[in-house]
Amino acid sequence: MSQAEAHKQANQKIQLEGILSISLLRWLNKIKKSDTDIKRFEEELQQRLNAEYNKIIAKVSPATLTQLNHSLTTDETNVLATMLLTWAASNAIIRAAFITNTLQKWRDTMQFAEWKGRVQQHIKNVVVNTEVQPVFENTKHETAMFVGRATAFGKIKTKQWLTILDGKEREAHGDAYLQKVNIMSDFLVGGENLRYPGDPSGTLANIINCRCSMIFS
């Protein structure tokens, strides 16, 4: 059952990654050789990321509430939405700056056509997963925490790490499979404390291309 759920959530993320990939590649295709305003690139990327984050939140938070069999009042819905969207906007600023810095370093050392091809592959192979995963799991986590606080943690007490066990998983993530902790606590994965799979506070080696998920009880 846990493997089925892990694969189900992974497939949902793959669909969202496809949508984000299309959006970012459209942004990339608009960049011309003569365009050198990196600050503008960063602002445009931030806007695109934030817009896609908001779409993910709009899908994942209601689905999480359904899974938890909990409904919110209108006021509670607005409070939760504001909290999630504020986090998304803040994360978009941080991630856009990080990604743009990487792209600028490459552009300083490559011909434009080579740079564009490198960026295209980077978006497809690294960026889309690294952006969708934390937003997806953070939305689940914060929604579950909101429900927990609203019910004095009588309805939800724990979270459990799920790993797709197909031989492609990191050893540390395989070891974390079915690790269950108090919802207020962190998972211990690869020697690091992570609130959820893909937690941006983890090192890149521990979160890039992570396909793990979590469930609540």
C-alpha cells in the first residue's frame, strides 16, 4: 500500500513537472543573444515560478484536506491560503536568484547556442523536479499542520516518509523508508533534519531529483 501511494504521488509530481517545464522553456526561448539584462531575467523567472507554485498549491492543499477528511471554514481557508502563497512568493525570490546565478556563470563561459542548450537540459533534468518537489510537499505539510493546530493535534499526530524502492533511490532515502515521526518533528535523512522530502534546508545532494513523499496519520 505504501509503495502504491509513493508511486501515485510521484506520478502527480511528474505531471506538474511537465507543466512547469513547458512554462520555463517558453521563457528560455524568448531570450535572445542580445539580451544581457540578467536582473530582468531573474524577475521574469521569479514571476513564472511563483505563478506555477500557486497552481501547485491550488491542487495539492485541497487534495490534502480531502485525504485528511477535514474541511475548513471560509476564514480558515483564507488564512491557510495566505500562509501558503506567502511562502511561495518568498521561495520564488530565493530560487529565481539561485537559478539565475547559475545560468549567468554558464553564459560567461559559453557561446550563446551552447549556453541555451545547456540551460534547456538543466531545466528538464534538474530544475523542474527541484522546484515542484518542495512546493508539493511543503503544501501538504503546512496544510496538515494547519489541520493539526485546528484540532489540537487530535486528528493528526504523525508523518511518515515514503520512498520509491526501485533501485534508483538514494541509499539514505531507502533507509528513511517508512520512518515515522511526530508531525512537529523532523525526519532524519542522510544525517540531515528535513521537515519533508525536498525540504530546501537540506543539502542539494540530499534533495535534487528526490521522488519521495509522505503521508499523515
